[in-house]
Amino acid sequence: MSEKLQTPMIIVNFKTYLEATGRRAVELAKKAEKVRNETKVSIGLAPQFADIATVVKAVTIPVFAQHVDPIKSGSFTGHVLAESVKEAGAVGTLINHSERQLRLSDISEIVNRTRELGLISLVCANTPNISAAVAALKPDIIAIEPPELIGTGIPVSKAKPEVVTGTVKLVKEINNKVAILCGAGISRGDDVATALKLGTEGVLVASGIVKAKDPYSVLREFAEATKR
């Protein structure tokens, strides 16, 4: 894990929202950095590929790619090379987000590639059983995200707490070194606090921060909630 990224952690996925594209990505990143500096809570960001290098130059907090492909350098037009996101300054990458799902064999290949390159692997999974299968691949972080709750404002930590606790139990039996995050519907500080009480070590969030009227205040609330 990066020295700048410790548990509990908050990872903000910018997705392809216009509110976090181009110059707005930098503006949001600076707000996140302000919260990190004020609270000392670990915060990571996952901007779009075209914004990685710009965001890395603008802030000192860890930046992730949103995806890389299971490839090595060569004739792969339109694909994303792990080396390229590392050169841009990313410390790691999201893998298998519900909006960019992959086969288990591809997840395995990407986790291996990130390990070779010293990148942090954050693998998303939508059920306890898939999380357990992923845990056997020894990624650095697993984020449990039931896709039906993503973007709804209904937090998995409250709507389906058994999914979270079941995931923590299964994953830790297989790999007790992996960090577990909770995602989907996280929109309030209470959601973050509940996720941590259920045994996770942080949250993966997107619209709850990116599309908020005041992203700084919401992120500050999230960070303070990790200390309860």
C-alpha cells in the first residue's frame, strides 16, 4: 500500500461526470486534498484517464486509474496499458467496477500486472462469493458494491448489511491481508461510520461526493465519520 494511503480510507471515483472532468477534476481534487490535510484521513481519487497526469501534478494525494486492461505493450489500440497510468503518476487502479466488469481470468492477469509494476490493485465485487474468489488472487483492496444500489443514495451498509458482514467474513478467511471497502449508495457520514462498524476499512464513493452541491463539506463529513 502507498505510504499516503492508509486505513481507514476514502476513495472517490470521478467516473465520467462532467462535475469531475478536466479543470473541474482538478478543482475537486484540491478540495479532497484540503480535507486530507485538515483531518489526516487517507483519501484517494480515481479521475478519468485524460485527467490523471493533470490531477497528479495538482495535488499530493494518491491517484488511481479507473481501469487498466490485461495486456502488455504492443498492438492493442484503444486499450489501457498499466505502464501508461503508472507513468502518468497513478499509484494504482480500480479493477472490475460494475460499470466495467471483467472475467475472473482477466482480473487475475491485471492483479498480477499491477503487482509486477508496484501499483495498488483495488478490485470491485458485487457479492460475497465473488469477493471471496477475488480474495484468492491477492489484490491489495476489495470493494463490495451491489450494483443495484450504486448511485441510488441507499447505502449498502444499511440496505444490505449482511452482504457487507458476509463479505468481510469470507474474504478474511481466505486473505486476511486485503483491505475491504464498502461502496454503493454512500452519501452521508453515518453511512461511512456504519460501514466501518460492519468490519470494513473504508469506502469507495462517487456521486455522493462528485455530484454534491458542496463536495468539500460532504467529504469533510465522511472523513470525520471515520474517527467515530
